[in-house]
Amino acid sequence: MHLDINEIMRILPHRYPFLMVDRIIEGEHGKRCVGIKNVTVNEPFFQGHFPGHPVMPGVLIIEAMAQVAGIMAYLASDEAVRNKVTYFMAIDNARFRKPVSPGDQLRIEVTTTMNRRGIWGISGKAFVGDVLVTEADLKATFADSPKP
């Protein structure tokens, strides 16, 4: 499975500056998905996190994991979810092992641990090169999109 940014934007409702996935580079239907986030110095969060020592906020790395997981779940689900949005239900066991800086490329790997009654359990890991920088267990579900 390979998706470019245009295909990703057809699936996810997120847009700049909150779209945290640039490409999907591999996957196994409903079981595993790997996405890429290119971290650049012009990301708006680097202005304040931290001046003179830019570090990508851990919560945004978790958000990138959630977006890759949302893509995987969407592609593995039936037509009933096409007009729904994915909502986080839980984040457990989050560990931030190394800082992520401008110029890094995050490789985000998510694996399904559970899929029952519309609840997805996901194990997520983020790497820079071969170094594990962040990991977490996520739970999410699909829900009706709020009316404008």
C-alpha cells in the first residue's frame, strides 16, 4: 500500500498545520501500516517549542501515530465509515525516548492489537532512522461527523 499526500487528504479531515502524515509507504490490510512525517524547521510549533532548541512536541508525535492508525482503520472498514470521523478514546503506555528535531524523518509504524464492536486497539511506534523515539498504545472508534 502506498498513498501520497493527495490520497491521504481524501481520507483524513486534517489540514495544515495539523496534518501530520506526508506518505504511507507500506501496509497490510487492517493489520499494519507505515507512514512518514518529514519534520521541517518551518513547522509552526517550533517557534515556541523551544526557541533556540527546536523539539517536536511528543503529543504531536502521538497525533501522527493516530493519523496513520486512522488511515489504516478507514481503509480496512466498510462503506458505513466513509462519512464518519475517527475519535481517540485512550492513550496508554506512552514513552518518549529521544527528541525529534528539524530535519528528522519520522517513520510511524502502527499495528492492530484489537478490533471489536467498532473499537480499534493500536500499538504505535515512531522511529528516526532505526532509533525508536516514541511508542504508545491507542484506542479509537468511528463516530458521526458533527453537523456544521
